Amino acid sequence: MPNIGPIRLQVAGDRYTQGARILALVWEGPSTAGDTAEVADPISGARLWRGRANDVQNYVGLNAGFEGIHAPNGFYLKQISSGDVYVYLREN
């Protein structure tokens, strides 16, 4: 049975190793103003997404549209100050 739902990234270094198209990202959880999170390509290190908190309860997201963000090498959580990042993938 397929795994349904987002990929949850919790600590720097967490990774998804299959090529994918990222449709959306949500970063949420307790935070301090100025906290950051970044998702990058594991081979090139190129930034795929970066968020910055501006309050004490963080909820930052990105809707990448129908085509999504191309991540042929997968992706990894390069940096996170607090909370969790949820990555939603295109499944077709």
C-alpha cells in the first residue's frame, strides 16, 4: 500500500532520496522571530526553498503550483531552527 501524506523533515540532514516534484511545503511549530528553515538539493546544495519566522508560533508555506519544484535528486533539510517541515509531492 502506498504511503500517503507529506514527507516530514524534523532535523537538519533529514532527506528524501527519490526524484520528485514538490507541490507544497509547510513549516510549522514554535519559533522565535528570525528562525529559519531551508530545503536544498542533496547533490548541488542549491536552495529549493527557505523560510524565516517572524513570530513565536510559526506557520510558513509555499504552494508551488501544478508543475511544482523539480527535485530530480530528491531533497534534504539543510537547516532548521525549530518546528517541522512538511513536503507535499506530486504523485502523478
